[in-house]
Amino acid sequence: MSFSSFGEFLAMGHHGLYVWSAYGVCLGVLLLNLGLPILARLRYLQDEARRMRREESK
């Protein structure tokens, strides 16, 4: 499939909205799959540090 202009490439034969929104959703899911475990790990480490400080102060 070849396009004669960048505008035609973006339009994707009048399917551009579907194509680009599908890419956007996939990118969003990938970012969530990367970001949520990192945030969960940071939250866990903060909770453990808080617990350790609490136990040391007793």
C-alpha cells in the first residue's frame, strides 16, 4: 500500500480514525503495563520502610 501524500497516509483510506485510535489504545495499555507494576513496587517499598521505622521506634 503506497500513499501519495502524508495526508493520505494519516487518512489511511478513510479508516484513519479507527487505525490511529487502535494504535493509541495499544500504546496506552502498554504504558499501563509498564507503569502500574513500577508504582506498585514503589508503594510497597514505602510501606515496608514505614513499617520498619515503626517497629524500630517501639
